[in-house]
Amino acid sequence: RRDARRAAALFMFGQTGSGKTHTMSHLMARVVARLFEGEEGGREITFSYLELLGKEASDCLGDGSVKVGELLDGSVCLKGLSEHKVRDAAHMMTLVEKAAALRTTASTARNDASSRSHGVGVVTVAPVAGSGCAVAGSLYVIDLAGSERAADSKNHDKARLDETKA
């Protein structure tokens, strides 16, 4: 089956304090710059941001929780995740920064403000009717919570240890 919609995912994985979130923030700035350089017509760009913490999913740019499910065709459904139509690069960077600021953080032995959740940014590009732009696509930018070495987690309390359970 030929599908005119494309998807790509970028993952950041590593030990707490290794710079995953820092790298992701710079990567998103480059993605935004490339999306808005040159011609901007003929497409609509939206941005969403989801936080996964344990068994809970929440919308960092909207209200309430998000239900994660799978449709009969195998595609993932994110019910309740808000989509924000992006006007320009500055607007999109404001959304990216707002979402990042709302992620759950806590102090660990390796990092004073460690991300304790997985963050998923979703950038969607869709053609505007009659524009000649034929391909739609989504980019999933995923910043995974840090993985601790056993030596770094030996003094964690129950709440910190429960973060790793899903």
C-alpha cells in the first residue's frame, strides 16, 4: 500500500546527566529553522508535546491527560493530545520551550534538574489543498528519561525508583 504520509523518529537515550535534553533542545532549534527557511506556503505545520511518566501520559501544551492506544490498523492513537498550528519559527520555538519547561524534573546524584519523564515532541507537516505539496509527514522527537547506573541509584527513595516502572 502506498501511503503519502511519512514519519520519522529521533531518540535520545543515555545516562542521567549525559546531555540528552540539552542536545534535544539544540536539535529542535535546527529543525524549526529548517522548517521555516525559504518558502513557507503550501503547508500547515502543527506541534504537540507529550510527557510520559510511569503509567501516566499528559499534554504539556494542553489540559489534562492523554490516552495512548493502538488502532486496528496498528497505528498509535493519542487521544486528548492538543495540536497547535504554528504561525512561524518564533511561535514554534515558544511552544517547544514552554513544553520543555513543563516536563517533570527532580534532583539526582548526577544532575540537579534531571528529566524524570520521557518527552515526545510531534512536528506534523500537512499539505494545503491545491498547493501542489503532495507529501505529509510527522517527526517524533523523543527525549528519554535518563538511565541511572546502579551506583548512582543506590540512595534513591521509593518514588525515584518507581519512576522506572511502567
